[in-house]
Amino acid sequence: MKKTLLCSILLIASLGFAQTPISSYYGQDQAAYALGQSAAPLDQSATGANINWNFTLEPAGTSIHTFGDLSAEELASYPGSNFEEDVLWTPLSGTPSESAIYSRNVSSTVSLTAFRNDLLELNCNTNNATIGAFPMNYGFSNTDPIAGTYQYDTYSGTFTGNIVTTVDAYGTLTVNIGSVPAGSSVTRLKTVQTISLFYGPFPASVGTATQTTYSYYGSIGVPLPLMRTSNTVINVPLLSVNTNTTDIEVFEALLLSTDSFTTLNDWQVQNPIGDLMEIRLKDLSVESVRITDLTGKLVLEAKTNNASIDVSQLSKGIYALTVMTNQGARTQKIVKN
């Protein structure tokens, strides 16, 4: 009897920590992320089962990911691409910038075809960077050669290298910014791209670039990366380039009012709103309200159980509304008239 009971307890425990497959490489259209920064590099070295990640970050702005259609020029420039994800980066200080990631998705096998931002373009037009087939489970690993052309500022050339993809860990994620519930179950996808850069008449490599990305996939009603960190190191002595940058994104909201990504039902907010915002939640109670603008700046926060909120102090515009209830959080886009 004791042995049976012990086996039952162990079975329940193992089910509680079971990893969730990563169903898709892509996130969700119109997903907004809070940008974070850390004085010291985040410790993401732990791998394996039942890891508890707990990160403390300083707010640094917002990013918004949108899915777009490739233009005829893009289709010609990035052969084989059939998916485009654009990112608008708006830091708390500094100038907003844009980037785009191009990929090919055939029979659920995803390959990266190109990346561009205001300064750099990497085009895997000789050999795409294959990540692998989805869904992916813990323990997956794949290495694929990559090659193509690059444009950095006024310099251009070719590159060769590889991309290593591993689903190397799963566990729980807690982070102090964004709207990710504490202790969210996540499965981590790690990608490491390492390339050698070639320029002009020089037969040997003139430099290297390495990008290490950790994507923590989970679900808030829909599956998506709840957090992503990307560290890029570029070293090109010939061009006096030696950079080390890290981008950190934590999920904040889906900016589509028709999307539902919690288990809550019967959600209603009049939209657009005037000076008084009324929230209707059947069989639920409001505990607090947070409103951020599209740069990620918090413009209103109230701990209240009142379903009518005075928002007369808000300027006209588009905002992300997060309502905490006795059964969880719900976020959607609102328009203030």
C-alpha cells in the first residue's frame, strides 16, 4: 500500500513538471513586449528539467512584433522566404528603430532566410539557417551550415558559419516586468549562430559575429515566447568594430482587441472609451487595473474592485489595458477618444 501511494505521488509530481512542446517558432501578431535591461549579464547557464528562472530587470522601453506580407522586392532579395516578422523598438531614451526577420516555413520546418535592421543586413541566400521542425520537444538538437551575404553600414561581403538549435531546458519563469504570471511554465529554445565574415580582396576571415538567443516559450491562452534574450557579439578589427549588445523582451500584451489569451469568459469593455471606462466580467471581480501606452510607459495604475474607472486624465490615443481579476489577468488594446 505504501509503495503504491509513493508511486502515485511520484507520478503526480512528474506530471506537474512535464515539459510542454514548443508548438511553433513564431509568436503572435501584434504582440507587445516590455524591454528590460540588467546591470550584470543574466545567468541562463542552467539546463535540464525543472529549472526555476527568476529574473529582475529594469524597464527599458517596449517592442511590438507584427507579421507582414513580403513585397516583390523582398521576395527577390531573400529567396525562399514566405514569412516576415517586423519589430518596432521604442526605448525609454533614444530613437525608435525597426528590424525585420525573414524565414521559410515548409511543412512546419522553419529556416531563417534574412535579418535586417538600420545598420546591418544578413542574407542567408547561399544556405538558409534551418532551425528544425515544429513542434519541438525537450532534448531536440540540430546543427545546420549557413552562408550568404552581408551589408554593414557601407561595407559588404560574404559570410559562412552554422546555427545550433537546442531545446535545452524547461521549468518555470518569474520576471518582474511585463505581464507574465509568476511561475509560468516554459520550455526554452536556444539558438547560437556563429559566422565568419569575409570582405573584399582578403582571402581570410576579417571578423566574426556570434548571436546567442534564449526563447522561453509558454502560454497565456495562446502559445508564444514569454521572454526572449538575444546577445550579439561582433568583432571586425579591420573595421574597428567590437560590439557586445543584449536585447531582453518580456511579454506585455496582445494589441488585438479580438484576441483572448486567458481562460476568462464574458469579457467586455466598451471600446473606444470616453472619460469613464466600464469593465464587465461575469462571475469575476476586478482587483487592479494597469494602462500603458504603446511605448510601454505606465500611465495609470489603480488597485480597485470598482468596475468603472476614471480615465479622464488620459490623452486621446491607443493603450494596452491589463485587468487583474480574482481568476487571473486579461490584456487588450483600448482606444481613448
